[in-house]
Amino acid sequence: MRKNRLKIKEFSLLCQVTVKTLRHYEKLGLLRPAEVDEWTGYRYYDYSQMQTLGHIRRLKAIGFSLEEIAELTDQDCLKPSLHKLQEKINDCRQQLSLLEQRHELLQRTMNSQQTLQQMDKFTIQSLPEIIVASHREVISNYAALGPLCYEKIGPEMARLGCQCTQPGYCFTVEHNEYRPTDIDIEYCEQVEAMLPDSAIIQFKRLEAVPKALCMKHVGPYERFHESFCEAFRYMEQHGLKIAGQPRTSYIDGIWNQADPEKWVSLIQIPIEA
């Protein structure tokens, strides 16, 4: 009776699967041995069960879990319904969308870090002409900036259909002298095109800046004042004169880095060409 049957080790070698996996499949009811010797406990498999194992592998490859495959096995059918297949297709679309978003964020983060690693503490760069979506408001302190972006500015930009540039570029401009509270701040984010203004978002075109002193700031926003003071001392030492409103560009922050000490910003001060 066992002449045309294989011991579990032989079956595993032929099918290129581990004995541990076969025992696991047996436990789940996916692939039970054709025979178990009641005296020795040896498990024997038929050659025909190789096809069943092939079906299990195919279902795993297209996204079915072992539990889902076990349900199909209980129904004596390893062919999923069209409805189940459509559900898996929909799951794939959702996962693809999430992976694309993750890929974009990873790419932007890597690009930012590469740029910063290559930068000296102070550099002089040009800033191109851009279109921005802007919002100006007096906030209580820098801690209010994050909620302002996420809860108010971001949803309104999405509602208006704003398309942000890649890589992204967002910055703030302070319209009063530095102060830790009651900050008159304007948030700007580069977008692809001018759109009709709303009560929250206004669109504007910013002229190119031929030269800007750029300084990397690492740490929480409450320490911006220290970095600005250092930047202005550098300008004084090198005979540079300010020629426009300074910007603070945000590269790494609370959206991708929980530790404020690792937040990275870039101070950009227009200077006379």
C-alpha cells in the first residue's frame, strides 16, 4: 500500500519544502498526509498531493493567507471565487498606493539628507522664482505651527486641488521682529500653478533670489533665534548685507522625526548680489 507513497522527508525533498512547513500545513488542515502509521507515527504522502501543494503555493503568491487557504480547503476547493479575487486586487491597489506614498517620502528624506550632508554650515545659493500657496496668521508660539499646517493649511490646500512640486519646498516668513510668542508668521509651500484664492490660502509668485546665505539649523524651532543671531554675525564678519525677508525652510520635523533635537531646518537670508 505504501509502495507508491513517500515518507515526509522524501516528499519535502521532491517538493523543495521543509518538513517543518509540511507539519505546519498539516496542523492547519491545508495538507494532511495520505496516511499516518499508527505504530510508528510515520507520515506518508501521495504523488498526487504535489499538485495540492502547488495550489497552496500559488494562492500564497497572489496574496492569500494560510488561514484563507485553509477555509478554501475546508470547502474542498482551492479555487477562490471571483469575488475573493477582486478583493485581493483591491487590497493590492491600496498597498501599492501606500507603498508609493512611502517611496515618495523616503526619496524626499534621502534627497534632503544628501543635500545637507554635502553642505557646509554656511553656503551661498540662488533661490529660483516659484509659485507658493501661502497663509498668514499670528500664532501663540512655534509649537502651534505643526497643528496649523496639519489641521488648517493642509486640508484647505487639498480641497483647492493644489499640486505640490517634487521635491517639496515649504518655508515660513516672520513678519515681526523675533519673539517667542504671538508670532506673525506666513507659511508658504511651493505649488505647480496659481489657483483662485480662498479665505485661508492665497497664491503668489515669488521672484528669484540671486543670492541667499543658507545656514543649517538642527533642533527645535524655539532655538531659531540662536541660529539667526549666528547667521547675522557671519554676515557682519563677511561684509554681507540683507536684501529681503529671511525664510526658514523645513526639511525634517515632527512629520518624520519624533525627537525635536533631530529636526532639520534651513535658514535662507537674501543678500545683496
